[in-house]
Amino acid sequence: MNETNVKSKLSDLLGTCVIAMIFILAGIAAMYFSLNNYYARKHIIDHGVKAEATVLDAMRASSSKKRHKSGARVRVSEAKYYLDLSFEDTQGRTQRVQSTKYDYRERGSKVQIAHLEENPQQFEIIPPQGMTLLLIIAGGGAFFCIIALCVLGAEIRRHMKKR
């Protein structure tokens, strides 16, 4: 085997390793951030103080639009809102907080929340939204890692057999 052919095969192996490492790092980052967020939110729900909050205001955050096959736009009412909420903490103090995106609630309506006793600004509306999506993202990250490791292992095995 000549020297040029060996260098070419090593550069192919190195390129595959670099790409696999990028996929592994992206998968690990997706798993870390989504699971970290999931468990932080779950901790608030499981160990937080339950309270009833009043919706003071609802600010529109986004809405989704879809195109029909005919090309005409069809509006889908899946708008999300930031809710401005007020509730009393365990000390009897009124807390005013703003939620992340949530379904619409009318002003004056009540929602159930869970908040940390030591920091009432950390709260979750019950039932929480987006928790399943966090687990799906973590699963996607794990899938990236597994596929990258399989490709990397196959490439190393192929390289070792040709020696």
C-alpha cells in the first residue's frame, strides 16, 4: 500500500471522527439542557407550594399560521400568551410574576401554580406545558449520540480490517 493511499484513508477516518464528535457533542448538549430544564420544572411542581393565582393580563406572544395545499393561508388559533399573574406567598405577601408562554386565560380568571417557598418568583403553572417536548428533545439528543457512536465504531472497524 503506498503512502498516498494510507494518508487518504487516515484523513477519511479523521473526517468521520470529527463529524461523529460534533454529533455526539450536539446530542449531549441537547440532553443536558433539556433534562436540566425538565428536572428543574419538575422539582418546582413536586416540591413547591401550591397556590391559586389571578390573571392580571395576557400579552400575546405568538400565533401559528399554516398554508393549505391550495396556497391559501389558514389561520390556526394556537396563539400563546405571557400571563401576568398575582398570588399570595406563604408569608402573605402579594407576588406578581410573568409566566412563560401559555394558553390564553381571561383577565380575572384563576390558575393553579406551584412556587418555591424560598423564592416565589420561581413557579410553574399547573398543568405544565412543554414538559413532554423536553423529553423528546433529550431523546433526540440520545439518538444523535447513539447513531454517531455506531458510525464511528463501524468506521474504525472498517479501517482496522483494511490494515
